[in-house]
Amino acid sequence: MATQRIIAPEAADAPDEQANWSLRPQRLDEFVGQPDLIERIRITIEAVRQRGEPMEHVLLDGPPGLGKTTMAHVIAAEMGARAHVTSGPALTRPSDLVGALTRLGANDVLFIDEIHRLPAAVEEFIYPAMEDFRIDVAVDSGMHSRTISLTLKPFTLIGATTRSGLLSAPLRSRFGVSHHLKYYSASDLQLILERSARLLEIPMRDASALESVSQRSRGTPRIANRLLRRVRDYAQVRADGRIATDVVDQALALEGVDALGLDELDRAYLRTIATTYRGGPVGLEAVAATMGEDAGTLEDVVEPYLLQIGFLARTRRGRELTHDGAKHIGVEIEKERRTELFDSGD
């Protein structure tokens, strides 16, 4: 895609990521949402503190923007240790990992984002580090080559992935704590926005204004904070500087974000299926060709949220628009096609 969508769950650029960092919680008590994960982490940290041991390795999976990186830093802070950050694509050779591992202090956290993208050679190299806190390093080459074993300080590896199905079974089995992060409820997002508004010192004219932002945030804190910053800018320039419900509506309408958090690409996708293909079923490649978009972009960026809110159905015959999806864009699915959709059993 040529432009970054405001409702994209990934960080848009370095300034966007920096602005997001300033709003992230620093401790478990500040973390809103994901109650099951918080309770498990709290118990685990308290137990290992009492025993004086490093925390077990942690695997976090789920869609982008839900707080996997934030949780890694929170765990490090709760353990009184440092967090060292890298990513799967950045570790192309085992030697790339040697420096990261040897720099770790006792009980430090090594956070590997997109860990499912680790090359096989690097993945196998990290196994003894996770299990025995040691690595085997090859010295020299050819007939003079030899291997030396380096002892590491006890550490905690936290892996994050948006594609847990791509993780190998041997790697997955080496994590003691594994958790799937879920999308946030509107009420949790509102609490996050209230905290962000305090940190940004945003004056509020209407207490329900943040509820309006949370309902458009697609269950994702990163999107919620990004929308809040856009609303703040709009209020400063076009209103009296204070945020109210009408200011939120005007600001996000300008950004093309509707009441459910859909943008123009989402609506164009729904309209294409509704009008060109009479509601479906239709193959993804056909929809992508009609829209002039990449099929992978539609599948990874557009469809997940439409499936989540029940506007789209995936069937054996292709993509189909639901009644709610058609209603949202103001079209009607032909009754004959609807009957065919629900009566087809083969």
C-alpha cells in the first residue's frame, strides 16, 4: 500500500513508535487488560523472586499492537533487570546472537520480536542457551576448527510472534509460559485512553468522548493512542483545545474512520464484494484484482477485523458478505443469494 493507514496496528514510523513508547505502562499495576496474562506473570515473578531464580522463558503470540513488546519491558522492570531487544529477521546467522547473549546480565530479559522468522540455524543455536545457559561457538575453520562452550548468565527469553503457527515444535516446547493476547474490550481501551490523556495533559470537555475513540480502535491499544493523538491535534487547531464527542466525530471523519473503526479500504473491500460480486461467494484473488490491491494485503490487513466483527464470512467457496456487513455500507444482499448461502451443504 502506498500510504500508512491510521487504523493499522503496526507502528507507522519511528516518530509514531516513539510517541507510543511514551504512553506505555512501566509496571504490572499500570497494565490494563489481558487479566489472565497479568495474573500468571504476577504469580510467576513472585515465585522466582522468592527462589532467587530467573523467570521461565515466555512466548507471547497475537495480533500486532496488543502489547507484546510492552509486556517484555514490564517483566524486565518487575524483575529489576534490563530488557535487550532484537528481532527474528535481524538475526541472520548464529554469530549475530552471540553478542546479544554474552551481553546479558543475570536475570536480564532478551526480547525477540517476530521470533517465528528466526532462521533454522539460529533457532538450533539458541536451544542450549535456553535450556542450559550455554552456547557452543565454532573457532577457526577447516581442519583447525574447534568448538568452545561459553557459559551464559541466567536470563529470560521472551519471544513474540504474530504467526504462532509458523513456530517449530522444538522451539515452542522450550517456553515455560505461553500466552495468546486477545483484542481489548472497549471498556479496557477507554481506561487506556484515560491514562494516555492524563499523560498527554489533554483537557476534556466531555467525559464520554474517549468512549467514542475506544469504539473505533479495533480492540488495539496502539490504534487507540494513535487516534487520540489525531483527535488532540484536531481539537487544538479546529476547536477550543478540549476534546468532546463532536470533536472526536469530526476529527476521525476527516481521517476516514467511521463509528466502528473501518476506513475507506475496509469499506471499498465490502462494496466490491457487495456490488461487483453480489455479496459473494468470491475468491480473494478476484477481489484483489478488481480493487487493484495486493491479495496478501487484503488477507493480512483488511480481513481479520471484518471477520472479527462479523461483516465477512470465509467459506469453502470464497469470501461472502454477511447481512451486518451489507447493512453497514447501505446495500442489500439479494434474498436468492442469501438462501443459497445458508442452504448449501455440499
